[in-house]
Amino acid sequence: MTSLIECIPNFSEARRPEVIDRIAAAIESVDGIKLLDRSSDLDHNRTVLTFAGPPADVEEAAFRAIKTAAELIDLDAHTGEHPRIGATDVCPFVPLQGATMDECIALAKRLGERAASELNIPIYLYESAATRPERVNLENIRKGQYEGLKTEIESDPNRKPDYGPSKLPKAGATVIGARNPLIAFNVYLTTDDVSVAKKIAKAVRQSSGGLRYVKGLGLLVEGRAQVSMNLTDFHQTPIARVVEFIRREAQRYGVGIHHSELVGLIPQEALTDAAVWYTQLDQFDKAQVLESRLYQSSGAVASASTPASFVDRLAAAAPTPGGGSAGAYAGAMGAALVAMVSGLTIGKKKYEAVEAEMQTVRATAEKLREELTQAVGDDAASFEALMTTFKLPKDTDEQKAARSAAIHKATLNAAIVPLHVAERAVKIMELALKCARDANANTTSDAASGFAMARAALTAAAYNVRINIRSLGAAASAGDAMLKELADLEIKAEEFEKEIRSAMKERDHV
């Protein structure tokens, strides 16, 4: 499976389309890159370009875009409604098919180091790539904007960049990172009073006590008050909930919603969820979407999000997906059950004492579910990569040595993937145990079922780790540390299993 990564750089320019044309051309000059979207806002004076491709191609395209923007955009002459510190203001990477968050983090760091070295641009790392806790959030790095950072970067050690000089060129600084998909979403109000938008933005954003996973600003755009937002986890805080929150807040000030807009792309699932909420299709099955059914029946590659298709592929007479993928899938189901149980506990008056804990459990379970769903494909990809090394030429001693080294490296990687599944499985077991003890009593059996799925994931992953390490033969000692880590995880799992049985008895479910 070919890995795909999405990149969504934001550039501090929209009023000179010829500049954006040149940046877009720089991106498309890299083979293997597909430019997916181009979105400009004149009031923000900001353009968002979205492209995707294999990791190495995305990295090169992002560098060329940053280089071109630095040559053409002068921050000393830039004005706009949206906060910014650089010509290429922010450049996030998002893992798609076959890619991992770790891969995106490594990419962000390589690009940051290169851009700083070759272009002399200060680089800050954010989100999952952040090197400091205070730099996870973009708004902290962008505090004071270009004008404020221009002075502080030279005098305040806390503003020192991760890479590059502690002095701003006319291209400013660039923030590079790795993150999950987000939705850039703006709501326009039926007023030109920007103070109303600012009040609503303060009410809706998480940092001011509003909705989780929402970042917001109040702006005046095209003569209309706008609530500009980034929704960083639409699974946890759906777009429909955000819209209705804003609608309610707007009514307090005697205004309404005029219209809304997207900046860039949105996952189809987010729109489907919004449609389901507004139409109250409580029994809706996403397989009922005509296009989804057509896509599945067309023979397209199915992901772990389509259970029937995955099971069909698992049953096929093909080496992948195999036991490792099945183990990861079981772990994802365990995480999903934990998320469900904690979700059915949150908001219940009877369980107010564990509300905060269940919020944390749910957020953690959702992250683990996403990672394990990704691991379904990662396991298959690592096996296919290993099989490829056996086909390398072995006619000369030099070729034999290179082939042997490649096999050794690919085998270790094929063991690392299930080891990571094992680690996540044990984390899910711990979360399921918390739910079995403290969550909604009506869902205790679901918590235990989630535990069982995670336990199965650990067992399957362990088999795959050991068979890969043992296949190294005389070089198996290279995997000793992995086997020790696996053994420690299994001991911890046995302890959790005893505890959950006790918890089930205490709650009269066994």
C-alpha cells in the first residue's frame, strides 16, 4: 500500500492571485503530487492550498512552496484580518492512507530543519510535532503576530525558534507540524457589528470555556461579522453542535446566522453526521449512502471503516490482511466500545463524580481507535514490504549482503507494528477496567467486551511480534528489547484481567 500524506499550508496572500499561481505551480512541479484545493479570502488576505501524495513528494512540494512564498511575500507590507507570523504562516501534515502520525512528525522536523538551513527562516514546531507543551497550540506561537514576534524573537528566550535564526526576515517565521484532520469553518452573522462575533467566538471556543476541540475568532469580513473557527476533532464536537451553539448565542444579541463557509476540504463523514443530526435519522446506517454503496461494490480498496469489506478481504486467499491486521482491528473495536461506554456515562447526573475522568477516557479511547484503525493497513503494508525484500537480487556477494540487510530491517519493522498494537491494546484494557468500575452500570458488559477485544488484540499482536523476531535466526538478539517489552505488557494485561473480573463481580455482572 502506498502511503499518502496531506499537506495544508496557509499563505499570507490572497489579493495577488499571480503570487498564489506561482506557489501552486511550485507544488505541482513535484511528480506524484495532486493539488486538491485552493481557497483564498481577500479580507483575511490568506490562501489555503491542499495537496497530497507520497511522503517524500509531499515533503519536497512543501519546501518548494515555502521557498516560493518567501521570495514573493513581504510581511512588512502585509495586512489582513487573520493572525499571521509568516509568508508561509503554517504548514501542517496529516496522515492519510498507509501513513502514521509518527511519519508526519518526522517529516515536519526534517522540513523544518531544511527550511531553516537553506532559506534562513525561523521555524516553530506545533501540534504533535511540538517540542514544548506551550507550542502545541498554534495561537500561543502566533501571539503578537509578525509585528510582536519581530521584537520578541531577538530578546525573549521563550520565543526562540526550534530551527533557524532568532531574527525575522521579511518572510517572517513558519510554523510546521503534524496533526489530525480539522475543519476550517466560518459562520457569518446578520450584522456588521464585529463585537458580537467576538463575544460569540469567546463563548464557543474551548480556551474560553466553550466547546471542546473548537478554536474561534471574531472578525469583520466583507462587511459582515464572522465567527472564524477551526474544529480540531469533529467526532468529539460535531459541526451541527457548533452551528446550533452559535445560533443560540446569536439570538442573545438579536441576530442570526446569515450563512457559513468551508475553507479547504472537509471529511465526508462530518457532513454526513450533520445531515443525520438535522434530519433526526436516529437509525441511520452509513452504508445507506448511495455513493458509499457504489464505491464498495466497484471493487475499490476497502478500509477498516467498512467492516463487511474488511472481513471479506480477511477471508480471501491472499497473505494480507492477516492476523496482525485482524488483531489491530479487534483493538480498534475494543477502543470503540470504551468510547461508547464513557460517552453513555458523560452527562448523566448519577455519574457526575466521574464526569471529568470519563471525558478523558473517551478522548483517549478515540485517539487509540484512530491509531489502531490505521494499524490495520500498516501491518499489511509492513508484511508486503518484507516480501519485497526477498525478491531483491542475490547474484553477487554485494547484492547478497544488501538483500540480507534489507530483510533484517524489514523484519524488525514488521515486528514493530504489532508491538505498537500490543502497547495500545494494553492501554485500552486499562481504560475498559476504569469503565467497568465507574462508568454507567448499564454498560458494564460493554466495557468488559471492550476489554476482551483489546485482550484478543494483544494476543494476536504478540504472536506476530514473536514470529517475526524468531525468523531472524542467529540475528534474533536484535529483537530482545522488543520481546522484553512485550513480556512486560503481557504481565500487565494479566493483572488487569484479574482486576476486571473482580470489578464485574462487584457490580453483579458475573
